[in-house]
Amino acid sequence: MGKWAVGRYLWCMSSWLLRISIFLWSSSKFLVGTGMALAFLSPLEGMFWCIIGGMSGCFILIFGGNKLQSLWATYISKGKKGKVFSRKNRFLVKLRAKGGLWLVAFLTPLILSIPVGCLFANTFESNPYRVFRIQSLSVVFWSVLIFGFKALTLFFQSM
């Protein structure tokens, strides 16, 4: 086992660490994972890792978000009386009136982070399967759009 084999092993290991970090960043901060994938991976592979990461983050936060919200309500905000009309409540009412679940899903990967968007979406809809479908559709839409532009720019640069 020469030094070339060790170097090849380290390159292969760093390659998988890159993919795992893109997966993890895409599950929480979608734009960070997408930026890393745009810089280091091909468009198809980057789109794959970002979609899988974003959808897994949505899955964990939507189906585990109800438990997280109930734990928050019992331990953190225990004994606190909330205002009837707070700034957050007004924002949620406006968001629900303007576009509801679809608007939150559209804004989740880019403007809101995936955890914030999924927890907001859980407050709008009681069916977690519907929330997961719509959030996943949004993640796929933004991934295809972003990596489609990268593929087009690579295509036109090669001409």
C-alpha cells in the first residue's frame, strides 16, 4: 500500500464527506447545501443530494414537529399567558389569508429555512401527509430550477 493508495482513500473519503455535508445542509438550510452542490458537484448529482436532503429534513420536521411543538408548549412556555393578538399571530393570519400552505411551501427553501417553514406549515394544516407532499414539491421545484440553470450555463459555455 503506497502513498498513492492513501491519497486516493483520502480523496474518496473527502468526496463522501462533501456529499454528506450537502445532504445535511440541504435538510436545514437549503441554500447553503445548494451553493455547496453548485460549486463542487455536477448538476444532476447536486440536484439529487439537495432533493434527498431537503425532503428528509421536511419529513423529520413535519412528522416530528408536532412532538417538538407540544414539548415547547409544556416545558418552555409553561405558565406564560400569550397575547391574543401578537405580532406573530398577525403575521400568521396574513400569511394564511394571502396564500396559506402553498405560499409557505413556496418560500420555505429559499427565504424561510426548512425547519421554520415546516413548523409554520404544521400550524396551517392538520394533515401531515399533505404538508409533506406540498413541501417536497417545493423542494423539488427549486432544485430543478436552480440546477437547471446551472446545466444550461454549462451547456452554453461548452458551445
